[in-house]
Amino acid sequence: MDVPISGDTIKLGQFLKLANLAESGGHAKEAISSGEVTVNNAVVTSRGHSLIDGDTVGLGADSATVVVDGDDGDYFDERTANDDFDPEKWRNL
């Protein structure tokens, strides 16, 4: 399963929660420290391990792949690009 992230990296513990591989931060911490978590098929025991685009994280039989979200925070919407919205018209309604 692909899990999109905002930004270029994410910490392993955060990703486990985001991908619903861990039920809570405590569960993620315990799974990582006990050697149950793999990154690209290698056991990782550091909760702060940074993940990048394409990394695959496994916990038990479940796995998820980090996918960097292409949204760079630009809220430009092509559907409204040519709107002639005038904020002064709506300011004192």
C-alpha cells in the first residue's frame, strides 16, 4: 500500500502511525525497539530513522511504501485560475 507524505522525509515512528501499521505511538515505539519493524527488508531499531520516497516499511505481515506527495503547498486551482474575483465587492457584506 502506498502512503503519501507531505515533505521529503518522515520519521519511522510517525510513518507507522500514519500508515496504520501501529495503533499508537507507544505501539510503534515497542515494535521498533523489539526489532519487529523492517525498512527495505532490513530490521531498524531507531524510531527516529528518516524515511524517504520509495522506502518500504514492514510490520508483521503488513507493509507500506512511502510516497512523497507531489503537492508543494501551492493552492493554485486551474478551475478558478481565470476568475475575476474582486474582494472589495464582498468585504462589507
